[in-house]
Amino acid sequence: MNKSTEAPLLVDGERVEAETIFTPDTTSGDVDVTFTFNAKGLAGQEVVAFESLYASGQLIASHEDLDDENQTVQFKKPNLKTTATDVDGSKDIEPTDKRVVDIVNYTDLIAGKELLGETTFTPEEPNGAIEVYFDLNARELADKEVVVFEKLYRNGKEVAVHEDIDDASQTVYFTPLSTKPEPPNNPPSNPPTNNKPGSTG
């Protein structure tokens, strides 16, 4: 069931259902019922499992409680918010600098699951931040703006993305190269002398 709509969960127009046929060995126990479906469109939603038990075609027990936390699963909706600067936190970077720092703030990740984004990390909490470093030769970027894009992967699958060419937080500016005037290339002058021509005998 879709908890927010209180209606049966539909994926591609079909109800999500599963069944398991079993013969109990004892009067009390448990059995696994596996739901297999495409959950890509359920990010940020909560789903509650309802159960019905039949014997000889007759309903003998059911459990249908939208507020049962044990029956509720939440599909995470990871999000990224990032800030790019130099190592000192400045948005204006000299083109002689070789490192850009991208501070990636993440929300709604699964704690304890390893992720990869050019930096591999395992978040201890669902929300937090990680620093990603770009080492580069920035001399050719003088007087240019650069925007950092991010993608977050888990188990080889993309789980979050942040690509906004107009995001000021993700933009850094490489300042123009400074040029120093070269000293004039004049030949050195000889100091005057008081020597007079003489004669030898």
C-alpha cells in the first residue's frame, strides 16, 4: 500500500503483489514473502505491506495496518548540495593553484553503505558532507569560470546527481595570469676613465 495515498501500490499500472505457498511444521513460526518490482519511481515514498492468509481458499487471518512501522519501508531519495572553492575557501582562484575542493553535502543516504564519486566513502549517517579534490593544471583556465558537476554511485548505480550550470555555489573563477614588466634590455655602459695615451721609448 502507498502510505501517503492509502491506495494499493501500483507500478506501471499494475498492483504490486506477492504470494508464498507453505505448509507450517509447527503452530507458530514465520515465512518469507518476497516482492519483486521496479522501485525507481518510489524515491521518497513509504510503502506498507498488507498480508492475507488463506487455507483451502478461505481467508483465515489478515494484517492491514497503515501505521505499523514494522510493515513499513521507506525508499530513500538521496540528494546532493555542493560548494566548490580553493583550499582556502575562496571562490576566486589563481590559475597557478593546482587544487579545487568540492565539498559535497549529502542527505538521505543509507548509513554504512560504501559509495563512489571519485572519492570512495562510507557515510556514518544518512546526512553529512565529504570533500572531493580536483588536482589540475589551471594555467589554461585563467580568466575563466568553471562549474563542478557531481554524480553519486552505489553498487555501480547512480543514486544522486547534481548538474546545474548556473549554480553559483558550484562555480569557481580562475583569475587572470599576472604579468610583470620585463627590465629593459640595454647594454651596460662603461664607466669613464681619465687615462691618456702615452709613448714608449
